[in-house]
Amino acid sequence: MRFSTKGHYGLKAMLDLAQHYGAVPVPLKSVAQRQRLSGYYLEQLFTMLRKAGLIKSVRGVQGGYMLARPPEEIKVGDVIRVLEGPVAPVECVNEVEPKECDQADYCITRIVWVKLRDSIAGVLDSISLADICRGAQKNQQSQE
Amino acid sequence: MRFSTKGHYGLKAMLDLAQHYGAVPVPLKSVAQRQRLSGYYLEQLFTMLRKAGLIKSVRGVQGGYMLARPPEEIKVGDVIRVLEGPVAPVECVNEVEPKECDQADYCITRIVWVKLRDSIAGVLDSISLADICRGAQKNQQSQE
DNA sequence: CTAAACCCGAGTAATTAACTATAGTTTCAA
DNA sequence: TTGAAACTATAGTTAATTACTCGGGTTTAG
């Protein structure tokens, strides 16, 4: 039971944008270097995030990417759903359009997966990018 | 973010054994038929569960499989960990021997994965096979 | 006009998932 | 004592997914 690197890397990149949130866009290359990610690969992730409306892009020289909304208003769940698809420990309890099997009515394991799904979604939707940035700052302070 | 069919099917099969828990072993074939699973595939899952000590086998005619402990004493988490490995939304927060990346100290996303891991483990470890069987019974009664 | 930057689509190697198959061993029961 | 039911072990196979990689575009500040 793993998230793929899409969710993992994508969240890192989004937090990088959150930490540099401001007026000027951040070039993909600098995000990739700071987070040690393949630029080619990150491009794909940013494309997904842009099409989903979580980030905006500015083309041309001095261009780059920036969050479409302030970090307080973007939840980890938003990012993960774009990159990994809807939360669903098994397909039959998918958040969106679950393909229920023919045994759905009496499937005895169903309750487990529903609880799990809700628990996962609960965690992901309770944390904003800003929450994490604050936590990271605190951490650095406490290490000083 | 999905569990594989190992965890999914394996839990179904374990619950089948729980529902038939008693003195006599249940042949694999009958579990496979009731749960509509490939017998060949289920064989592999049962082998893993047996080696992990969750089920016992009886060879020969009239043989089969049975839970090694009563359903109250087997948690969903026990089954899932045998079949899917340790709970770990990403490798660096694996329950067992996490391969921490070189950025572990200052990795900003880490807190998310830890919370998620603990939340998932919490759900899986809070539900026993007996809990689910009881729920299923109740469900059937309420539908009458 | 040129270089920095995003945009888009395709290709690809490696891994994993999900079975499938085959040959063997144990045990009961007729 | 032998045949069939059942578990045991290991290997093969096919398809999908993952995690990139690459090449050629377009936009725009300076």
C-alpha cells in the first residue's frame, strides 16, 4: 500500500511553491534542483496540477509556476487527488464513481475499506500547505 | 493509492475462515468458490498466511485450512501486513526498517506521511475479524 | 532576436500484479 | 493398498503500471 512518486514528489514541489509564495513565479528548474527531482518528470506533474487549477504558470523569460490560491486554502488532499486520483484503498469504495462489484450488498469486507478511505481522506483534507510550512518553521527554530 | 488484490482477497478469505471457525478445517476450494476467487491464486495467499502463523493447515482428505487463533484475536492489520507488507504510504516512513532518504531531517512532507501511516494502522489494528463477522450478522438481521 | 522558460506528445525500460500451471506429498477411507 | 482429495512448492506468463526520458514546439522579457 503505497503512494506513487507522483503524489510524493508533487507534494514536495507544491510545498516548495508554498514556501516561495509571493508575487513572482518560481521556475520549474529551481524547484527541481532544490527538491532533487527530475525536471522532465516534474514537468508532467506541474501540467496536471495546472490543468486542475491548483497552480498557475507564466510563460517566457522570468516565467515559472506559482500557487493559484494562498497556501492556507490548498489542502494536501487537493494535491494528492489530482496526482493519484480519488482516495480508494480498493476500487469498490472509490470516492468517485466506485465500480461496485456484484457482491457489494453483502460484501463482508466493505466496512473495513470504507472506514479506511474516510480515515485517509480525513487526514489529507485536514492539513493545508500552510500548516506544513508552519510546522517546518517551528522545527527549524526548535533546532536552533 | 490502492491495496493490491492480495490484501483484498486475502481478507475476504480470512473472514470466510472466521465465519466457519470451529473444529473442522475448511478446504481451500470451498473458500475460493464462495468468495469467487481463483483457487490457484488463493493458494499462494494461504501459504503466506500459514507461514506467518495466522492460519493452520491440515493435509490429506478432509483437510483444509483454519484460523490459528479465534477471530477475536486476529486484527485486520495482522492480515494486511502479512499480505501487503508493513504499512507505509511512502517508503521513508515504513513501519519496519524505513529507508530514510538523505533529506529525512529536513524533509518537509514527512509529517504528512507519518500522520497518514498512523491513521491507517490505527484503523486496521482496531478491527478484529470477529468485529466484522458481528457487523455482517447485524446487517443481515436488519435487512430481514 | 535570442535565450529562458513553459507546453505537448511520444517512447521506453523495469517492475509489479495477478494470475496460471505443473509436479509433488500427505492422508483418509473404501 | 490404492485412489482421490487436499495441501505444498516453485516456476512461468501476460498485462499493466511506474517512473522516467526525450524531442520538438511556443511564448516573452530584455
